[in-house]
Amino acid sequence: MRISRLALMAGALATVLFAGTAHAATVSAPAYKPALAKSPIYKTGKLGLETCEEQKLESGSVDEVRGYLDAVLDCLNAAWEPKIKKAGFAFSKPKFQVITKIGAPTGCGGYPAGAQALYCSLNNKITFLVTPGLVEEPGDLLPMVVIAHEYGHHIQQLTGMFKAMGGYSGKSEATFLDAVRRFELQAECLAGVFIGNVWHSLDRRQTEFDYIVKHGGTGLDLSAIGVKVKGWGEQTHGSAANIGRWLKRGFDTESAGGCNTWKAPKSQVS
Ligand SMILES: [Zn+2]
């Protein structure tokens, strides 16, 4: 089977919170802030949506992709709104735009090369890049995983996790990268929660999901964080095996409670 190009460059995250300078130091495993490690979102139980009508993605044209992702976003909003509220937070939908060129404005600066999508915490906006070849096979599952990952960042925004992350940007490089990986792997897990919950309403085979898990989910992206911390890929998003692990854990649990990466052993967030 082919390895989708998307798998190699999805799911970027951009925010000025990560602008702090990193300094080398030895650090033991940190105890993360309650907003991260003890969020009430973990106690909200399984998603209750179960049904999402997925449109067929065939040509990869801008209009088709926008329509497809709009519909998936409707499902994501419907799935997560009750859980965000149940956890005691205000809910709002993320803004969303589709672009076709690197450098387009995102609210967090120009869109960086190498990313498939991006969430900007300054304006709560998801930006998705559509380029020729986005859809390599009709019905590709990966765009759904990518948008669900970016939505994971929106959940982190609504629940105050984004803000809590800001406290780690001025820490040692090792501490900061540990936090960034937990943050990214959590977004991947939250993507899995949604997809697992609506899976049986999608007209898909289990092998399609297993394939993405095996190849590291939305993958090793060149994210906007990476620009600031010098180092891409595994350092900021975790190994392919661990990305797949958290995507699957979310899928299997269908609950944000399965996605507390902040308490996971280091080996699962490396
Ligand atoms: Zn991300």
C-alpha cells in the first residue's frame, strides 16, 4: 500500500505561546498543571454522537474538500459540544478556512511549508491546505483524521490547556519538548475518540484505520512549533509508533478520558 504524503506532514499547530527560548538542562519527569493532567474533560465519558454522514472524497478539488471537511466539522461540533459543556467550559465552534497556497494568512502568521493543516489559538481557526494530489485514492480517510486532530487542538483551547501550555515555553528544552509531545499526542488521541465513536456509521473497512495507525497517524509534521524549538517531527510529535498508539487508544475508548497523555510514562510519549 502506498504511504500517503499526507501522513508525513499533517497536523501542525501554531501559536505565539511557544515563542519562549529553550535552554538545555537536565529535568526529571514533570508533574503537569491540573489544567492539563486533571482536566474535567477526562470525566465526561464516551461521545454520544455515533452517527456522522461522511461524504465521498474523490477528486480532491478545493470545493469538494471544503464541502467534505465542513460536513465532518459539523459532526465534530455536535460530538464535542455536550462534552465541553459537561466539563464546565464554554463552547464555541472553531473557525475554518481552506487555502491553496503556502504563506496564506492564518491568524498565526503565514501558513508554513510542510504542514497539511494548522490550528491557530489566537483566533480559534483551523486552516487546511488543499494541494493537487491531496486525495490519492477515492475515499482517503486521512483528511478526516487530520481535521479531527486539529479539532483536538480546539478542544485543548476551549478547556484551557493551550493557555496552560504557555507556562512551559520558557522551561528547559527537554521539559518543553516533553510537554509539546504530550500536547500533540493528546490531539491525535482526541481525533481517535471521534473517529472511533462514529466509525460504524462510516462506510469503511477496519483495515483503512489500521493502516493509518500503523503508519503513525497524522504523522511527523513540520509544525510551526518546530520553527521555534529547532527540531521537527519526533521531537515535537512523538514517534510514529506512539502517534499510532494514541490514535488507537482514542479510537478504542471513544472518550477523552483515554487521552490523558500528561500522566503517561515517558516511553509512551517519546
Ligand atoms: Zn497538532
